Amino acid sequence: MASWNSVPLQIAYQFLGWTAFASWSVSFYPQVILNYRRKSVVGLNFDFVVLNLTKHSTYLIYNASLYFSKAVQKQYFEKYGFGQMIPVAANDVAFSIHAVLLTAYTLFQISIYERGGQKVSRISFFIVAVVWLAAAVCFFIALSSHSWLWLVSVFNSIQVTMTIVKYTPQAVMNFRRKSTDGFSIGNIILDLAGGLANYAQMATQSIDQHTWVNFYGNIGKTLLSLISVSFDLLFIIQHYVLYPALKHPTSPKVNQQREPLIKRDDPKISGNV
């Protein structure tokens, strides 16, 4: 396994990694807090949350396997060279664990708060069922051939695909409602910061090692950052440009709206006919 050539770049790598972890991890809380304060999940697309749970679960399997499994690491080095560094850092594993827990908690909020008639679509249930069925089939194939790197790469491909799929229902819902009310923009801003920090972390490692192998050796992480940033920018445009929150003007006082019932200069009142 390769070592770092530059101590400053190594420090920058760790800093950017944990910055991404902090941004992505904290990004779950604005939505959770918003749901709690409103006691409602109206405006939050349920398909987004269900698909997101599958996405983060498969990403956790990939990160944990490549970070902890010696068998997977051995096959990675055999494929990309023993002089390379493992492209998964401790912050990646920590983030995945946290993401699964917070997404599951958001699903719990959906089950107890006002839903306004919203529900998970049959299409999402179908997608999730197909994904986990395919994953189970791949597991048994890898079990017989010991192709562990191939198996975790399958989970990596799943999480990339789910990243694209999960954002689409929320973006479409915002478009149809012409509003982002109920969907936390704080979540998106923090997610954008995490995606940029994650991409910068990978670039730092590549600069130190004088190779870009970690970008295509961990193509899932690369695509994750690019896709997340793209959708985050879309949501920001929807929130601030296309569908800004309506500002309701303060209602004038009632006594300013009403005309006086009796006018003192009325000739009938003054006695002048």
C-alpha cells in the first residue's frame, strides 16, 4: 500500500474528508428538524426517502467492505496495482453509518406525522425490490467465484444509480407543486458543501500520488459527488429562483380598512336639509 509523499497534502486530505463527513452528516438534520417543528412531512417526497435508504445502505456495504476487508483490498491491489492507496477513507464509512440511521429515522417521522395524503409509489417499491433481489443474486455468484471486489463494485454501481433515481421524484414534485415548501433547503446547501469537499479530497490524493487512478478505481465516489452537486444546484435554483417562498403582506389594521360609519359633516346628521 502506498504512503503519502506530502505531509501538507495528507493533512489537507484528512481535513477535506472530515469536512465532507460533517457537511453530509449535518445535512440530514434540517429536514428532520423541519418535520418535527411542523409535525408534518407534507412537501417531502416519500419516494426520495425510501430510495435514499437503499442508496445509503448499498453505499455502506461498499465502503465498509473496501475499508475493512483484507480479501477485497487484496483484489483491489491486484487490479489497480499494489502501489495504490485504498480510495475509501474512515470518514466515508462513518458517513454511511450515520446516513443509514438518519434516513431510517426520517422514515419513522413519515409514519407518525401528518402526510397530507402522500404515500410511497408502487414504482419505488418495485425499484427497491428489484435492487435487493439483484444484489442477492450477485452475492451468491460472488460466493461461488470469490469475486469479492466485483461484488462490492456491484453495490457501488447500485448506489450511483440510486443517487440519480432518488433525487428525481423530489425535483418533479417541486416542479408540479411550483413550490419547495416542506423540503429543507438547508439540507441541500450542506449536501452541496459535502459533495465539493468530497471531490476536493479525491483530487488531493491524486495530486499527492501523481495518478488519477483513485477517480476511476472508485468511480462510484466520483459520480456520487458529481451527481449530488448537479441535483443540489437544481434544487437551489428551484428554491431561490423558480419557486421562491411567497411573502404574505402584513394585513392592515381593521380600523384602517373600514370607512367611518357616520360622517360628522353629513347634512342629515347636522340638521341642515
